[in-house]
Amino acid sequence: MLSKRIIPCLDVRDGKTTKGIKFKENIDIGDPVEMARFYYEQGADEIVFYDITASSDHRDIMIDVVRRVAEEIFIPFSVGGGIRTLEDVRRVLLAGAEKVSVNTAAVKNPKIIADGARAFGSQCIVLGMDVKKVEASDKIPSGYEIVIHGGRTYVGIDALEWAKEGEKLGAGEICLNSIDADGSQQGYEMALTPLISENVNIPVIASGGAGNINHIYDVLTKGKADAALVASIVHYGTYTIRQIKDGLHQRGVKVRMRW
Amino acid sequence: MIAIIDYKAGNLMSVKRAVEKLGFACLVTQRQEEILNSERVIFPGVGAAGKAMADLRHLGLDKVLKQYFEAGKPILGICLGAQIILDNSEENDARCLGLIPGSVKQFPLPLFSEGNERLKIPHMGWNGVNLRKRHPVLEGIMPTDEFYFVHAYYPLPASDEYVVGTTGYGIEFPSVIGYKNLIAMQFHPEKSGTAGLRILENFCTWDGGFGHVHCLGDASSFSESA
């Protein structure tokens, strides 16, 4: 039986990790390679890096981080942020990442999903979706809209339609981030997550809002998520990955318990 | 020297890094003589069966692999490399290498769990392996160890005698298969933490036979070594 995955997420800027609270006032908390190894040894099932480096001049720093991480950890990891072209995808994968997450670039040019899947396989193309709750309308029937630029720009695309479109284009997985829940530590978006997960046939990683083990339990059970992204609660030491997994295991959720 | 076969099928660097981390020398190559002269071969692969077979034939590596297998030297198939060693695949209706009798099947759809939940395809994430027989390359692997899978097709050998381990995902499918000096797994040992590294280390010291089980010490020491 497949295990539910616990995935720490590291935001990286100019080669250093940060943790954004609602994408503002990022605080520097350390070296991404060290943190990745720390979580790998703690039993993380996968690791996600988001490169929030503003300047494209500094992209090579991230490629170097990816290369060093790949030498240290032997579980899958993905890289998102700043991926605009097929060449960007290729560089990140060749540096050693298992998957690449496309978000803004996919909204602006959906073809990058299809091209990436054709060139490297669906398994390495993750569709990253930043989503905000809005009034349901003819244009946004689900009441959830895709946003870009860290939630500042509404793009007029319905989240549910976009998830189905991403799957059709060849994405192998969806990383579903609720901007409303992100950084709140009040729990994952429990209406949005099952809505997306039950309407696509690819795995969905829930992101944004984890504050305690109950939240993670809820999103992996009632929320129908295949995996849960965690950030603040592990970065600030509220819980270790081991404690999260013990808690889930005790409540009957299948998670990988030996590493 | 271990040859990792490069036929443009997926990321070979992660396999190379894992093998090097364990302290074994390896090279990523598509040159026939380098492969034939190597001491053992790792045959990875990601992507579609049809294209992979076309690329292998184009490079002349289909014949090289058969020759290598017949020479009795150890071969490790990973993911797609555990599928296209069979006779044929339902994916692209591809004729494959035929090193082990059998075929590659697509997961039946819709697929449901024991709890009657609809299961997603691909089978992506961590899952266990139920060992059906002992094998030197799987020595030290515990029933609670899990491995990283990502696939929509699975290998189905013609006989149970080739099935070393199975995994449950809606159905119980063969996830480790082997015959003589060939051992192959649907999951990615290079992405499966210490349990996966243990399998790679076992393979890197395997003589291709079944009589001798190497003593490898405790798996937990691997992350500290090298």
C-alpha cells in the first residue's frame, strides 16, 4: 500500500533558505544543503525547493545548490521558482533534481508542461498552483482562482479547470498551494484540496497552512491529499518529521516509518 | 568498473552519484566496448518503452545487453530497465529485449484500494516490497522498508520463478524480478534512502550467482560512510 508523503519545503533566495509568511518579510534561516540533509536523515519522503531569487543573474547559485543537494540526499527532490523555459527545466534536472515545478511559466505558456513532459517524462513535471478563494462566478465556477506573483495578480483562470488542463497537458503531479492558508498555521484549505484531488487522476500535494499534526492528518484523510507540504512547523522546530510521522502512524495513516 | 548504460532515457546522474557515494567506480556510457568490458552493468530508464527500445536499437545496445547477459556478468535493471528486459510491452505495443520471458502490463483502470478508494496512476511514492524469495541483492531488506516508485506499467514475467518480490497497489504486482545474473526492480533504489543504497551496495558486490550472500554489516552505517 502506498504511503502518504511528508515533504518539507525550503524557500531559497540567493542560495540561502528563508521562510515566507504570506510571502512577505522573509527571515533567513540557513543553508539549503544542510537543511535538506537534516530532513533526509529525519525521514522526509521528498524535499521541495522554491527558488525565490529575484535576479536572474543569480540563477546559477540555485543550480549549484541543486548539485550539492543531489550529492547528499538519496530521495526525490523538486525545484520550483524561476523555471521559464525548457532549457531551465533541463538544467535543473541535469543538476540532479527529480522533478521541476512550473507555476507562473505554465500560466503564461501552458505549452511548457507538454514540452517538458514530452522531453523528460510526466513524472518530472509538477504543476504548481497558487490559489485564492473568490466569489464563484461564470468565469470562476469553483470559487477558486489561480494567482501569480506570490498572490498579487489574479489571472482569471478557474483552479479546478486549470488542474484538469494541467493533467491533460502532461503534468505528473500537482502541488496545490492555498495563498489564503499559507503561513497561517491554521490548517490546510480543506474545501479546495479534495475538490482538486478527487477530480484529477494524478497525485496532489497539499500546501499551505500546516500548524499541527491534526492539520496534516485532516488533509491526508478528509482532504484526499496524496502528500503534505510542511514548512514553518518543521523549520522552527515545533515538530520533527519523526514526530509528525509517529502521530500519523498512530492514527492509522500509512506513512514510511523506517529509513 | 560499473557501466551505467546511457541511452537518453532519464536522469542517470542520480544513479551515478549514489554508486559513487557507496565508494564504487562507475561510468555513464553508450559505447559498446566500454559496456562489454565492464565488470557489471546498471540499466536504468525513465520514459516510454517504444522510444527506449528504438534508441537502444539505434545504438546497437539491444544486442550488447543480450551478449552481456549471456556472458553471466551481473546486470541491474531499474524502472523502465526492469520492464524492457521482458519480451514485449503494452506501452507503445513495443517488442522488447526478451532477457526474461513475459510482458509489461498497464495497471487496470479504474484501480481501487482495499478500502475502496480510487487509486491514482502513475503509482507514485513510497511503497513496500513483499519478498517471495531470498536474493543476494535484497539481503538485509526488511518487510517494513519502503522504496520510491513512479510508473504506470509493471513487469509481468511468464512464470513465478522469475518473481523475487511483489508490491500491492490495487493489485499485487511483481516489483522485483530476476533470472540468473539479472536482477531488476520497478522502484528507484537510488532515490529510496538507506534501504535503496543497501540494494545498490549489495548489487555492486554481487557475483551474479545465488550461492554466496555477502556480509554487509548494518544498513544504518551507510549514511555515515563514504
